[in-house]
Amino acid sequence: MSTIERNFVLTFGQPPDIIAAAPGRVNLIGEHIDYSDGYVLPFAIADRTYCAIGKRSDRRVHIASAQRRNRVISIKLDDIKPSRAGKWERYVLGVIWSLGINQGLDIMIDGQVPLGAGLSSSAALECSVATALNDLFSLGIDLESLARLTQKAENDYVGVPCGIMDQSVSLMANRGSALLLDCRDLSSRNVSFDVAASGLELLIIDTQAHHSLTDGGYAQRRASCESVVAKLSIRSMRELTLEKLEASKDLISGIEFMRARHAVTEIRRVLDAVVALEKEDFVDLGRLLNASHASLRDDYDVSCPELNTAVAASISAGALGARMVGGGFGGSAIALIKASHTQETIKNIETQFRKNRFKAPRFFTSLPSQGAQIIQRG
Ligand code: GLA
């Protein structure tokens, strides 16, 4: 019996009807452009969140998590509507709400994606629940629609204005590949991402920094992009070119110009990164990662001292490229390094963090893994 099944039986007194799992993600490149109809190139990490569900005969939903000592949170089905009440369980309730489930449930969660590291533990949670419910109630929802429904749960129920990238990759990723996702229509293509065969490794550096700016800062960046789109009468940043942007400089503010320049150049870098990966040109990929970081730091202004230090220390230890990943203002950075240089790189980053009196960073690495899956039925 798996750990989550055992926890489910111990907590709810009977075996679950279904168990599903969904992974966290790292975005190789394409940051802060999912909400601008851009391209992104994330991959699923090996760490995943497990979710076991059983039907109840009454109209209550009981939710427990191994990370919260299996303490049961109980709510009436009819009370599941967007509100500020509740904590982490809102991610679960949001999915029940957005999928329109009308049945009492017992739900056990075992989240193994590191929390607060910018590795999308929230998308992993949402997608594990959505995958389990889709199968349990034979809803037949395709992955693109499931991505939109889990995003809706986070936007409208939890109240976080995230884009579509994290949920899409958690649901659609394939082992050994990064997912080239067109955020305009959610069409996607696997791009083989096998750094190990070239003696390389993608080091994930969790800076352990969480700046309070996060929520407001993300929404402000989105608002700037929307304002540019409105002022230039275009449908999205996708339609913009650098030439067009330069020519429209007088129509937008200086800040908006910088935000738009990031969006335009980052979309280009994603497509260039795909070409680099297909040619196995990791030097060029490294160059693009560095350029992405500089753009996020200088034009988009979503980096922070800890992320900049992690990136600079990786480069000075010989990394081919490095950049912050995710929403920014803290969280993780990635560095493309020679596998033989891992310890040296880690040491250099730790030394620089100590010098700057930052919290000690955590290090992970992961091969590109499979998206959400049903683990067990019945
Ligand atoms: C967060 C959001 C994503 C995306 C990234 C930045 O992870 O959830 O939708 O916008 O930030 O690329």
C-alpha cells in the first residue's frame, strides 16, 4: 500500500476511489510572457503532489494533507464559493468549484514539491486534484481545457492572477522533453531536453528568499502589459516587434516601454532556445538564459539581490548560463552547468550567499519528467 493510500485509509476509514499525481515545474525560458500570448518552454520536475479521493454519501468535503499532520478540514459542498476564508485548501476547493463537482468527497493530499521555492507547488496541487476528479467522474475534459479550469480556480477562487504556464506543463509535460507551449491557443510540442547526454546538468537554486512584493508586483507587471496593448491597439504583445515598439515610444510611458521590450525579446529568445536545443548548442542556450535574466532584472524588474547573486555566482563558477525562474521577487534560479562542476558551483553560490548575509540556499536538480497521471483506480 502506498503512503498516500495508507494515510487515506487511516484518516477516512476506507480506501480511496482514485489516486492521481501531478508535478511541479521549472521554466527553462519564456518568463512573464504566458499572460501576453507568448511562447514558454517549461519542463516538469520529478517532484510531484499526490491526491487520493473517495466519494462520500453526504454533501460534505473533507480535506487532509500529510504535510498538515492529516488534520481534516471539513466544508459543506454548498459553501464552496470564492471567498477569502481558508488557507492552502482553497487550491483544492477552487478546482472542485471550477470543475462543477456536486458530490461529497474525502480528499487526502501528499505534496512533495518543495513549497515556496518557485517550483509551482500550487499548480501541482491543483492539477493532481483536477486529474483525479476528471477521471473519477468520467468528465472527459481534455488537457487544454483542464489547464484553463485549474487556472480559473487559482485566478477566481484563490485570487492569484497567474498565467496559464504552470498548470499547462504540470498536465501536459512529457518525460525527457521541455514543452514548447503557445500560450495563445495552448498548442504544444515536445522539445527533447537531454542535457545529461552532453555532460551537463541543470542546477536549481532555491534562494529561500520571499519578498513581500510578490503579489502586487506580479499584478502590476500584468497591468503594464495590458496598458501597452490597449494604448497601441494591438491584441497582445505577440503582435509587437522591436521596430514597432520603438516607433510607438511616445504613446506609452518609459516603464511600459521597458516591460514591453522584455516581452518582445523574451518571446524571440524562446524560439531561439528551441533552435539551440534542437542543434544541441548548449553554449547558445546558455547565452539566451543569461539574456533572459538580464531582461527580467533590468527591463521587467522582477529579480532581487538573492536571485542576482545566485546567477552571478553560477556564471563566475563557469556555468554556461543562468537565470531566475518563475514570477520572481525570490524563489529559484537555474544554472546550466557542466555536471563535473556541480560541487564547485554550489560552493561558490553558498560562499556568496554567506558574504551577503542571505539565508542559506537549497539545491535541487531534476530531469524533465512526465506530466499528471492517474496512479491507481479503485
Ligand atoms: C508564475 C505564474 C506563471 C507565469 C510565471 C512567470 O509562475 O504562475 O503563470 O506568469 O510566474 O513566467
